Amino acid sequence: MTVTVAIVGRPNVGKSTLFNRLVGKRIALVDDTPGVTRDRREAEGRIADLKFRVLDTAGYEDVTDGSLEDRMRQQTEMAIKEAEVILFMYDARAGVVPLDQRFAQVLRKAGKDVHLIGNKAEGREAQPGLTEGFKLGFGEPIALSAEHGLGLSELHSIVSQAIDKAAEKATGEIAEMDMPQVEIDLPEDDGSTEEGPALRWDPKRHLNVAIVGRPNAGKSTLVNRMVGEERVLTGPEAGITRDSILVPWEFEGRKINLVDTAGIRRKSRVSGKLEHMAVGDSLRSIQYAEIVVLLLDATIPFEKQDLQLADLVEREGRGLVIAVNKWDLVEDKNKALADLREACERLLPQLRGVQLVTISGLQGRNLDKLMKSVFIAEQKWNTHVSTARLNRWLAGMTEGHPPPAVSGRRLKLRYMTQAKIRPPSFILFASRPDAVPASYLRYLTNGLRDAFDMPGTPIRLWVRGGKNPFADKD
């Protein structure tokens, strides 16, 4: 049994620091600047033997004018409704401020299990502020230092009691049932045959999908449309998203971990510490993902930054799907689609055949088609080819186009095998590995992509040399 714990409070009291402490990783951006966190983020928290779901929220602002701060407030209130335990945090060194008192009124109306946390309580300077905490009406505040890990034992007691209450409630509501035992026979081999490649993937396991692109391309709007709720902040302002937010989602029975990322501008235009942190978080999300959806703006597609992001995904070895958003704004769709496909093949030769889908995140158009392309990219990314079939293909390729002679000596390509999948990676054994020209390796890579149906998939091809039996002899 588990519970959901939400960390709430006004800006810059240390909510994200405590979130990182409970999760055990620095996944939420932390800075002294107020208002760094904007979306609510969730992860699995742990204190000793307890595991629970923890929510990080934006700093509470008492505004209702439709501004960005107002939308941040709404996200915080949604987290309060979702959680069973509320950790109401304030700055013990600064004491209780008027915004803390207004937020306390909101929490009292929510009727939740609220516990007052006085953060930054290390040292004597925090004692007056801890005493002031009584005026908020939630009893004695818990002295905590999220930065140094002090006071976690009290949080352990709070979460433990909440888990026990939830377990008792579940026991009272749900009668015990005998669940049937289901046996699943799994094949011992990977299914590779001489007739074709094996696709090594489990369609029931979760899939990590990161959505990346330039600022204001519509990434957050797309995520909200896919999951069917206002899960992340959106708006006309560019650069709203700062943290990379993981959103669990289920599509046609498949569990998907969607990751909404901050917009990535050209390095020369990135300014300020916060934007550097946000961009770094987005780049780490590409490494975390298995499939990356590169979102383009249909009105200005294939900017230089789009091409650099696509090249980065290829170098990281992740599966790629290009989604052209805001397609509802395009007038001559047939001509625009033809131009997009031509530009894609011309500008991204290293990803020849990559899937390109036109969508509208605002109107929800072609989202099923986008997910179908994601699943196809995942299948190609898991392709495995038997060694015998690879070497028959290699013989045909070298017969049609023999490797060139280097320094008057003909290169000999002995054999090839696949080293791993995700992405498909191959080892070519040659007589002189350092002398194989890059152009010939590109010829073989494109041949692999065409012969074994891996369009748009990153392919790794390493050249190795066999051991010379006469090297140690006089």
C-alpha cells in the first residue's frame, strides 16, 4: 500500500530541495531564485523502508488573473486534491509571512491531512520562526533542514501512519478474492531466423518517450492533449516549461512515460543560469528516453536548431520520430508536406527514412498516427539480424562494390556480426580496420538500413581487426 504526499508552500522555501532529498536524486531544478518550479512533478519517494508517491509543486501565489502565476496556482491546487498527505512548508528563518497565512486558509478548506514543516531550521536563528509557526493553526511545526537531511525521522512517522490508515481503509472496502494463477510461456531464444530479423522488445513493458524541440513549438500542449488533462502548464509565453516533467500515461493498454521538456534554443542565445539548467535537464531527458519525438513548428520547420537536435538524438542512439505541429495553420497542405519530406531527406541523410508525422496538438489531430509511428520506431530500434544473414548480405555488398585499395593494398572484409540492439550495432572485421574509408562505411550503413528495414534508425558500425598469428614471430 502506498500514499501520495504533496509538498506545498510559497515560493523559495525549499520544496524542490526536499523533493530531491526524498527521491534520492537531483531531478528537480533548485536555485535561490523564487519561482524556479512551475509544473507539478511526481516521483517515487523513500524514507528508510517506506516507499510513497511524492509531488513537488510550484510556489503558491495568491493571484486569479489568468496569468502564468495563476496557472501555477491551479497546478498546486490540483496536487492538493490528489494527495492524501500535505507537507505545508514555510521558511523557519524568515518566519511566517502574510502569504503563508493566506495559503493556510486554503489548506484548511481542503480538509486534507496537513503537517506544518519549518524548513531551514538548522541553527539557533530558526527558533523564533518555528515558534511563529503555531499561528498558522496546524499545531507544532516540524523542524526540518531539507538541505542537510535533518528531521526526516518525523516525516517517516507521518508517512508511516498515513500508509497504515490507507491499508486499513482498503481492507475494509475490498473483500479478499482468490486471484487465478496465470502461467506465461516465454521462448528461450530471441526468435531470430534466417528468413528475417527478430524484433527484441516486450510490447507490455513501459516505454520512455521524450518530447523535445525549440521553445513555443507546442510540446506541453501536445502532452496535455495526449493524457487528456491539463497536466503541465501551457500558454502563449515562450519558455514556460523549465523542469523536464515525467507524465505516466497509458495508451491502448501500453504504459508510456511521457517526458515534457524545456525548449532548447541555440547555445549562443541561452542566457541566465536558470535557462542553462533547464536546457541541461532537457538534454539529459534525451539520454533517458528510448524514443524521442522531435516537435517542429509547421510555420517555421527545419530551423538550424531542429537539425542540431535531430543530429544529437542520432548521436545518442535513440529512436526518432519527427512530428510537425500546428498543421492546422498550414493552408496548402499537400505542397507543404511534399516540401517537408524533401527537406527531411536532404538535410538529415544520417537518418534516411525517418518517420515524419503532421499533427495538431491544440486540436488533437493525428495523435493516434503519432503513437503508431512511435511504436514502429521502437520496433526498428530493437531489430536483431542473425550472423549468417548478415554475412550473406556483406558478400553481396562487397561483390557489387568492392572495398577500395589503400596504399596499393586491397582491403579484406572478413565477416560481420551484430553486437547489440537499442540501437542496432554491428562489428565488421577487416584486415586493416584503420584504413577503411568513411565513405565505404556510409555505404555499408545505408545498405544495412535498406536491406533489414531500419529506416530512420541510428545504426552503429564498428570496424575491428583480427589477431595476426605472425605478429609475435621473428
